[in-house]
Amino acid sequence: MRDKLGLDLEQDTFFAHLLEAHLAEDLEDELDRMRLRALKLVRYLVDVKSERVRSYLARVGACYLRGLKTETVVMCGAVIDAALQEALDDIEVRSSGIRCGRYVSFGNRIEFMGQSGRWDQDTVTVAFKLAEERNNAIHTAPELARGVEEVMEDLVLLISKIS
């Protein structure tokens, strides 16, 4: 059976061995990178009571360990969104005067956290930055504006400030 290059991998053992060696080297490098990311991830772990938020955090960890940077950012935003949904009552957000659409959005909740004094302006800025990066990754540009390590640090900061 020949492939598109005209090589018969069963017969062309030299090429097959070279390919296997190259792939093994790549796999070894990736496993080493995963090990380093796992060690860093331990530093990011936080004590979260919410089962829903913990399930999102598990997905963040899975994406982060595999080096899926864009997906990690998307899931970091999902963790904060889920944590805010559980921490805040939509009626309270709406009655604060924040202009909401049919649904109370992630941005509405961030705004409420600042307006109500639960978060300082720096924390609100961090949250809006994460929300913007999440939206960009989902809708327009999967390239990240900053490193995933920074985003993970922001996640830990924001989770620690949601009570």
C-alpha cells in the first residue's frame, strides 16, 4: 500500500524508522511540556465549593495540560461566568440599574461586582479583559493577546474574589 508520496511504509523501513524516531522525539518533548504545565497547574488550584465551577475548572486543567491555549482561555472565562452566575441573583443585578438585555450577561455581572463595591476597579478591569479575550477567541481571533499563564493567574485572582 503506497501513500501519496509513493512510499510503501511496509517496505520502506528506513523512512518508517525515521518517521517513528521523529514522532517519538516530538512526543517526548510534549510529555515534558505537559509535566511542567501540570506542576504549574498545582499552583493554580483553588478551593471551590461549587460543583459546577469545579467541573469547569477540571476542563480548564485538561485544556491547559494539553497546551490548548485558546481553549484554556475560553474555559477560564466560563469558570468565572459560572461562578458569578452562582454568586449573584439576576434580580439583584437587574434592580441595580445595570442595563441588561433579555438575559443577565457575563458583562452585566462583572459591572455589578464593581458597582456594588464587591470588586475594586482593578479586579473589574481584569475580569473585563478576560471576558474580551474569551469572546475574541470564540468569535473572531483565536490567537491570544497575552500568555495563557497570565490568564490562569487572572482566573485564580477572580475566583478568590467571588464570595
